[in-house]
Amino acid sequence: MPATKKKITKRPARRSNQRPFTPEDLQKFIFLGDPQISPDGSRILFTRKHAGEKNEYATNLWMVETSDKVKPRQFTSSGQDGHGRFSPDGSTIAFISRRVKTRPQVFTMPASGGEAIALTDFPEGTLSGFKWSPDGASLAVMFREQDPDWTEAAKKDRKEKGLQDPPRVLDDWWYRLDGDGYFNAQRFHLYLVDLATGKHRKVYAKDNLGMFTFDFAPDSKQLVIATNRSKKALIAPEKTELLRLNIKTGKLTPIPNLPDGPKDSPKWSPDGKYIAYAGRAGNEDIYSVENLELFVCDPRKGGAKSVTKNTDYCLLAVALSDTAEVAFGPIFQWRSDSKRLLVKLGWHGETHIASVSPSGRNFEFLTSGGFDHDMGNCARDSKSIAMTRSTTSSLSEVLVGAIGANSIRTTQLTNFNAPLLKLRTVAKVKSNWIKTSQGTKVQVWTMLPAGFNPKRKYPAILEIHGGPHAQYGVGFFHEFQMLASAGYIVMYSNPRGSKGYGQAHTAAIKGDWGTADWTDMQAVIDFMREHPNVNPRKMGVMGGSYGGYMTNWIIGHTREFAGAITDRCVSNMVSMGGSSDWLEKEDGYFPGNFWDRPEPRWKQSPIRFIGNARTPTLIIHSEGDLRCNIEQSEQVFVALKLLGVPTRFVRYPRSTSHGMSRSGPPDMRLHRLHQILEWWKKYL
């Protein structure tokens, strides 16, 4: 007899519990930063931020043991706390709290926990940071008092009398800064705060911009201050000095035999024999196409020497992301034996920690791989270091690093975002190197959409970074993941002008935008169009700041794209010259000037070519943007409307700034992301 066939019942396909990224995930992310290890290396203090219930960010200090056996615990709870720092003996933590918004103060709290006590009693104003003296007896604090006409009391008085806000009477060209607002003639000064009494006294007030940096000597009797006392400090960075301040007498002594040029973040070696600082020789500012180098000098004799000049690395190769604050500042520190320095460096989209001796010998990287590392401080014995780290698929988490002779062995201590990411379809990213028509090589990343099918064609979006002297990299980018989740292939690159590929790569567009960068972008566009899974008729281009500049340039030079989004853009280099918070001197970065020799700037202006544009364009800008004034977008909007090009202009309120996509109010960031999705749905 034939065998009886067994009936086979197919099991239903297992349903994934993962879902796509959406704009609203922004409200669920946990943002970590500013890791600080205790002197004995047993604990790490860090800042934890998340979107609160009332459209604000709640920022608190948290603590985690470095043994990796105890869960992180919350240390403060006001939602307005940051910049936590251990005292030299590890017993006390000082931090800045904005519990009273107009009067931030330094608070102290036992490191074991307890009640926070306000140490300082500054009037209305702004606290930008502080440092402990090595003996633990005092704090050096940077504070800027509020303009008397703009205090809360003055505002209330005007309201009661029915008066308007007062005019700003300005004699100095430095009166505003994007993200900081209008401070008029007020400047940051340096104060010494006695830990026992909380009393403060002003010890330095001669920096013309109020943008000085400082450090204590190991004996706590002196401070070194990197400062510019020139009346033209804004356009004369070469006038920056290193001064030694005798804390007791107030005497200022310039450190001699230093090269003219910008100087930043001085740090005294633990043995007192050296001072290290970030800088360069010449008259270019800290933000420049030139590499920012690490110098070491004698505190009394000067004689500075660059310890990184034989490399092609820059201390200001910043990797951009929308899930971390972008700090355009050098990060380095001495090891406890004063024989090595640790320095954070960006290279090829990655961010790593390197080590170098004060003589410049034996330079080597201690970390490697596809990571964006951020460096905190070292423990007293320099055997361990506090860090955060992110990747294209994971937000920053806190790590402790065991510092060895040739490497740092890391242990992850927090995992705040893992539960959320496990429930999301995280897109994969691939790096490629392409060759341009001029023979240069450009790194391009491709992010494939959720549920990618290699047999399908997809709409694609080209993202262009700002700066231009920054870089895209391997950190987590929510906007990119969101677009990939929506079904788009996302591409992003680091064309010439970007940092992280050597000085020549960056300097190729100095004062000459729309040239080498445009050549490289054309190669990226060709790579995009020829990708086997890209639908060439459904390509979009978008970017912010300089990325908005290049987006404007592209729609005036090609009709390859079905849609465009230009965000906080630059369009007219002539009008940009007088409308930005950061001034650029005549015949400086750009040749000529913006009044009677504007030809080089006009030549590089995308608005000059906007008459060729036919690409439907979404324009995004903040009315409170002091870096790229909103008039830059207004020109593009009016021109495209007159040309009959489908255009939408989204203007965000004066309470937002140039960095809105990274640090703006949660509701405004969500609105922006939904506008982006809506635009691409319509045109791609």
C-alpha cells in the first residue's frame, strides 16, 4: 500500500517587532556627554539629556561605577544641571545649574550624594564654565553679567510703564553670537570663588571679546590665560597671548617667544614644567583651512614647539551629527607623569584618541575602528579615561578606557538607547572612495533603506554637510536613519573643503567656493546616479549652512534632481559679508571685500546662478539665526517665486538659532523633520 502523505501545516512568518525610525523618536532618545572620571578612577560622572514633557530638554548629572557591575544612577534632578566636575580629592562635585534661568550658579554636592548647595551668588548673567584649583580651595569661573537694560527687573519696569524694548547702542562690532544671542558690550570676565565662603572676586577682565581660555598651575598660585587684548581682536587672532596671572598680586606676565597666531585651551603639565596649547603660526583664526596644531612651551621662557607639525592631523576636525552637540574646540590633556599628551583627532569620518610626547616623538593612535570617540578626563594615575562613543547604528554611550602603552581598552558602562534601537530598523552604511575628474579621491557613505531589496530601484537623497571645514562621519545621525526608514537611499560625503583628510584637501577651496568642491560633488552625483539601486529620475539634494550653499549652487548648475531642500543657507556672499555674527576681515579668507571689491564674493554666490534653477525647493531657516542671516534664504525664496519654481519657505521663530536641527526646541525639530518627509514624499 502506498504511504499516507503527512499533511504539512506551514507556520506563519514570524513578524518582526521592529519598526521604522520616525521624527518622534527624537523625544525618546537619551543624549549623553561630558564624561568625567573621579580622581581614583572608580566612578564616571556624565550629563544625561532627554526631551521633557513641556517642550524642553531635561538635563541632569548621572553617575556610573567603572567596575561595570552597578547600574548608572541619577545624581541631580532639577533638569537644569550640567558641567559636573570632581574636586581634586574626589569628595565634592561642583556643577552649573540653571534652576533660576536668568541667574545660573555653581552648586556643590558631596560625591556620595546629598543636598545640592548654591556656592555662588552671581547677579543675572551667563556662566560658561569653571575649573577647580589643584588644591581644591577655589574655583576659577567665567561669568558675564547681563546688560542692565535687559535684566528681568528692567523688562518688568518697562512693561508696567508701557515702554518699548530699548535700542541697542553699539560701539564695538562684537555684540552678538549665534546660540548666545545679543550681549551688547558685556564680556565674560574671570572670577575666583572661595570654596569655603562662596565669595567671588574678579581676577581678569582684559580680553576684548571675552572668549579667553585658562588653566591653573599645579601649585594653584598662578593661572595661564590665552587671551586677546587687541582692540581689533575679532579680526586679529594673531594677537592672542599666553599670560601668567599671579593670583595673589594680580600681576600679568606675558609668556615670551611665542609665534604670532591664535592660541587656545592652554594646559599646564602636572609637573609644572610645560604649558600645552592648541594653535598655529600666522594670522588665520582658530577656524581655518590650516591644521590646528598642538604646541608645547616653557611657562617662563616660551619657545613654543608644535608637536603635531610632522603629521597632517587637525585638532579641529569636527564630525557632525544631529544627536550630539557640535563643539568647535580642541580637546587634549596631559597624562599624570607629564611625559605624554592625549589628543582627540578626526580622520576619514572617524574620531579617535592619539598620544604624543612633549617633544613630538612617538605619535600614535590609541583607538581605532568605525567609531566617533569623545574624550573626557583621566583619573589621577592616568591609567583610565572617561569617554563616550557612538557609531552609525548607535547613539553615544559612556565608556571607561584602560590606557595601555599602545592602545585604550574600552568597557561600555551605559546602555540607555539600546532598548529603543532594538525596536527600530537600523539602516546599514557602506563607505566608498570615488575618483573625481581632477584625480582626487572623495569618501562617500551609502545608507540603504529599510527592507532593502537589491533587485529594486529606490529614490535617493544626497546630504551635504555644513562648515564647510567639518566632516560627516560614523556617528549616529537620526535624520539619515529616518530618511532610510522612509524608503530612501541616503548618500553623504566629504568633498574637498572638508576636514579630516589633510590640510591640502581642506585648503583646496579657501576663498574659492564652487570650484574644487563642485568638481567633487559632481563626481558624487555621478556615483549616485550610476548606483545600481538608485532611480536617477528620483534623486533629491539637501544640506544646511554651507550644505545649503552647495544645494543652492547645485540647483543653479544642474537639473539632475527632482527636488531640493536648502536649510539655513548661504546664497549671496556679498550680503553675507556684513550680516553674520562672525566677521571676516578684508582680503582675509575671501579676497577683496563686500563693499567696493565684491567681485570674488559675487563670483562664488549661488544667487548669481539661481536664474537657471527649475528644481522644486523647500527653504528652511530660523529667524534667530545670527550666523547665516535669514535674508540669505529670503533672496532665494523671492528669486525662485519670480521664476515660477515650486517653492516653500519655512521660517522658524527668533527663539531658534543656526543650530536648530541639533539643539533647537523639540517641537521645532519635529516640525522640521516632518516638513522634510512631506517634501520628499511629494517630489520623490
